[in-house]
Amino acid sequence: MAVNVVIMAAGKGTRMKSALPKVLHRLAGVSLLQHVLDASAGLGAARTVVVTGHGAPEVEAAVAAPPNAPGIVCVRQMPQLGTGHAVQQALPALDDANAVTLILNGDVPLIRSATARALVEACGGARLALLTIELADASGYGRIVRDGGAGAPIRAIVEHKDASAAQRGIREIYTGIMAAPTRLLRRWVMALRDDNAQREFYLTDIVAMAVAEGVPVVGSAAPSETEVLGVNSPVQLADLERRLQRARAEALMEAGVRLADPARFDLRGTLACGSDVEIDIGCLFEGAVTLGDGVRVGAHCCIKDARIESGAVIHPYTHIDGARVGAGALIGPYARLRPGADLGAAVHIGNFVEVKNSTLAAGAKANHLAYLGDATVGERVNYGAGSITANYDGANKHRSVIGNDVHVGSNCVLVAPIVIGDGATIGAGSTIGRDAPAGQLTVARARQASIAGWKRPQKATAPKG
Ligand code: UD1
Ligand code: MG
């Protein structure tokens, strides 16, 4: 069934105490609003309308940016006179050819497409369908008022501030999400009044209108509380973050991934894992990450947009961004792989080694305190402690090409552009500014000298008197 989606995102979010509009705060690395837009896209909505108000320019820019499809309509609500008033602003952008209009909240991020789809089906273009849930503490929420006990017909939604003492005892609440027949919604929303405790146009008043007209009102229970929790404060945002991360951790564990502690695991993107993957505590994964069979990730690693092939071991405190790590490689602890690092099988990268835009062929090693930038490194190269590629002349970047089986001693500077031939050895402490031939020892450092009979200077003794 074709659907319009209205996402209400005009509210201020006062309790966030932030200059950033509430719906742009991030949950698992993605804005609250983007989570809702993703759910809406998953629903295959024919038309999506976002109601903006506070921080409208920023929110509208976010809506217009990838990964969102072009064509999402933003309408401004100025000033904000309630949820009914918000939907009034969206009416001109709705397409009546889409029989159902689904109302979502920009600050209720974890609604799943499947749940929204079920609500749309419950509406079917003929009924008013409300997503509800029972809460132990329902205070602050709109209560679902029925003609009798549970399951009896719904009569109205009464907002907390307008509810009687008896109504405040109701634990079944409206989640803020509904699906309505588009043509009826149009008429009902235009007839709203603000004669209530908050002097607002309540969208929820359309329930009583539907009942009065004999249009069936159906309540559909949300499958989980997490899906319908809203974000109003940093505490609620953090609570939702942990719930989402817990769910992601559990899904990975169900698939066989061994997480040392699901409470100390964060995924802000996608993580595809082979079999027998182990992830120690405190790791953060961002973007699209793939871990092959038997990969082990040590504690407190940050891994973003990377492919780690089977059997590789990432030791603690390693940062990887935009890199590939070959099968059986050993990385870290405290290593940094930057974008364009492409490491072959069984490569070893040790502590305080930085690799950027460089290819290391199978078996190459850089085990201590080194920099490889814009380098092509051959097989079985041993790159000594403290050595660096001087790849930047202050204006341009240049390449270093290091052949197979090269040994670069400790504390060398390779001044790029430079080529080190296969099997060459570079003596420790050399600054290499010209190409080094294959198979030879190249040394470029001052000769060592010892001066016999040399005396250390003495402090001058001050004259007496
Ligand atoms: C609303 C419901 C309440 C429900 C609760 C669930 C109404 C009248 N009440 O109450 O029954 O239990 O959500 O969380 O709908 N917004 C606008 N423009 C406005 C006002 C609000 O875009 O003028 C947006 C807000 O940014 C937010 C959403 O609508 O995303 C809900 O508004 P909010 O003020 O939080 O409504 P509640 O009082 O919580
Ligand atoms: Mg609210």
C-alpha cells in the first residue's frame, strides 16, 4: 500500500541543553533523524515529509544530504503550536493517492521498518491505527482511553496534563506514532482546536473525531519498548545508545562472534565477521568493517572502514582507518594504519608504527616506532626502528619504492622520491637521498671518530677576594 510518511522534527529539545537541534544528535554515529529516515526508506514510502522548525536550516541540510534519496520534502513549522499544528503544515505536501499517512517522530529513532509496516497494514487506508505500549511508569504520556478493560474499543487519547486522576492510572500509552487514512487525516487535522491545558493543537485529538464518525480506531502494541523510546535528554540518549549497542552485540554473538564483554562494545556502522572471531573489551567499529575467520582484536582498538583478513591479530590500542590487513598479519599494540594502508599476508606492524597510503607485500615487517607514507614495500622487507619515509617536501608528496628483501636499519630517513633496489641493506642512521642499488650496503652517515687524550671542559674557578 502506498504511503506518505510525516516525520515531526520541529521541536526544540530544550532538555538536551545543546546548540545542536535535537534530531541531529547522534545515536550509534548516526543522527536521530537519520535513523527515522532510514526506517522510512526501508518502508518504501512514496512520499516523505519532514516538519522542521528549531534549527530548520541545519536539519534541512541533513535531510538533503546522502544517504537520503532526493525528493524528501521539508516543510517549516513556525512557530511550533503542537503536534496537530505540525501535521497541518505537512498537509499540502501529502499525496492523496497514497491511501495511508504514517506519522513518525524525529526523536524516536529506533522504530523498525517492520513495525511501521505492520501499523500501515493495520490502517489499511480505512482505520486509524495507533502504536501503543504499556509502561510501568506512564507519566507524561498520552493515555489510551478505552470503553472498558484491555481490548475494549479505543475512545480517545488524553494527554497527561489534561487527564483525570483515574485516567492517569492507565498504563497503556500512545507512542507518538500513528497511521491514518490520508483523506480523513486532512479533514480531521484542519478541525483541531487548542482548548486544552497546553493551548496546543494536539494531533491526538483526532482519535475522538474518528470515534465520533464511526471510523474504527485500532491499537497496535509495539514489539519492544526500545523501538518507541524517545530522546529528550543526554541521559535518555545514552540509555538508548546502550540498548542499541547491546542489541548489536547480541546479534553478533548469536552469529558466533565472541565478545569479551557485550557491554563494552560499540558499532557505529556495519561489522561482517567470519567464524571464530574474538573481540576484546572496549573496541569501537565505524563505517564498514569486515573481519575474516579467526581474526582476534585486542582491547581498545578503533577500527573504521577496514578489511581484516583471516587469522590476523590486532593487538590492543591499535587505530585502523581505511586499510586492508592481510591474512595472518600481526598489528600493534599501539599501531596506526591510515587510509590507503594495504598490508599483505603475514605482515608485522609493531608499536608506534604509522602506515599511510602504502602497500606492504607479504612478510614485510616494521616492528617499532616507524613511519611509512606513500611507500611501496616489497616482500620480506625489514624496516628498522625509528626509520621514516620523508614523503613530503612541503609542497608535494613523493613515493618511496622499497624492493623485496630490503633491510632498512634503525633510524634511517628515506627522502622521497626514492627507489631502494631488491636485497639492498641501508645502514642504521642513514639519510638516503639518492636511489640505493640492489644487493649492496648503502650507508650515509658521518664516520665514527675517537679522539685520544681529549679532555672534557672544566668549569672556570671564580677568582678569590
Ligand atoms: C506526544 C503525544 C503523546 C505521546 C507522546 C509520545 C501529542 C499531543 N501528544 O506528546 O500522546 O504519548 O508524544 O512521546 O501529540 N513537534 C513538532 N512541532 C510541534 C510540537 C512537537 O514538530 O509543534 C514534534 C517534536 O519535535 C517531537 C514530536 O513532535 O518530535 C512530539 O512532540 P512532543 O512535544 O515531544 O509531544 P509530547 O508532549 O511528548
Ligand atoms: Mg515528547
